Amino acid sequence: MRNQYGGACYRCGLWVAPGTGYFEKRRDGPGFRVQHCYTKDRGGITCDMAKAVADKAIPPAEAGKEPA
């Protein structure tokens, strides 16, 4: 099932937006954990796609600087 709430992916640690991944019941305690989709066939985002987007993001140290 698709995730209704966002959270950190337990496979790669990156953010999973609501509706773009899956959730499963935790085995080690109460609650649920989320993960990215396995394939992009169903319109989801895979861990590899999320890593590529995160790598292109502006580093926080350079976010406030003016372009040269």
C-alpha cells in the first residue's frame, strides 16, 4: 500500500513524500516504516532517483550566497 504520511526511507535514509512510496509494519516495535518504490513503473520514486535529486540540490552552505 502507498504511504499516507511522509517519513525517512529505511533503506536509503532520504525523505519519502506521502503517496510516493510504501509503508510496512515495523517488526522490531510499534508503528510503521516507509520506503521508496522498487520500480518507477507505478509512478513512484525509487531510492536511486531520490539520491540523484539530492545530489543535484544546492548545499546548505551555498544556499544564501549570490551567484558570481
